[in-house]
Amino acid sequence: MITRFAQPEHRFILWLAMQDRLLTKERLNRLTIPVENDTCCLCEKSVEETHIHMFSTCEWIVRVQIEMQHWSGILISADTVKHILNRLRRKNWKQFHKELIAALCGAMIYQVWRARNWKLFKDITINTNTSVTQIKKEFVDRLENHQGNLYKKKV
Ligand SMILES: [Zn+2]
């Protein structure tokens, strides 16, 4: 399922996210590792940083989702990663289409996780436009590579 379009580092984050294993503050709390401030650092909502918040309801990821939806024409609903990927598995879409969406999810999750870590550990804010630009660039590169490979096969 996880997908030749996804970058290796995205695949790993995506895999962790699917298992709810990224070390969000909620998870640290559950593991009884003390967290000074357990709220999300990407928005002003003062809500606990959970998987569900970070990957589906936080305004940061919602903004990225909306942008990516406009750009790709693919509807990416606000939903948790697992649900998205499970739904994908059942849908009767072409493999290529599924892989694109899975890679898109992977890229978005990677970006939100990176933005969170930079904010938290370096106090650097990555705005959503920067991430959106990055995702688009990676996708165009990947698709060009993919087409390049197809072309090579034919020759
Ligand atoms: Zn948030």
C-alpha cells in the first residue's frame, strides 16, 4: 500500500502515524513521561496535542489539506490517517490513484510532524505555504521520475 511515490522518510512517519506511535504529547503523557505543556504548538487553540488533532482537526493541517485539494483535484477529507488509508484500500480506484493519495497523505503527515518538531525544539515556525510548496515540488519531481522510468522501459 505504501507506495512507490512516497519518499522513504515519509513512509516511516506514515507508518508510525498509522500505528498511533508518533510521540505526541498525549502519547508521552500516556507513557508517563512528563510534558511541560501538552497543547498543540501549531495553532492557537490550546488543545491537547493528539494524533487526531494534529493530523485532522488542527487548523495547520486543515489549511494544507485544502491547498493540496485545490492543487491535486483529489478530495482529502479531514479524517485520521488510518481511516483515510483503510478507506483507500476498499475503494475501487486504480492502483495509481490510490498510491498518489497515500503518498499525498504521507507527505502531509511528514510536513505537519516536521513543523511541530521545529516549533517545539528549535522555536522555528514553518508556515503552511512553505510546506505546501515543498509537497508540490516533491510530487512534481516524483511524477517526472515515474514518467521517466516508464519511458526508459519502453525504449
Ligand atoms: Zn493545533
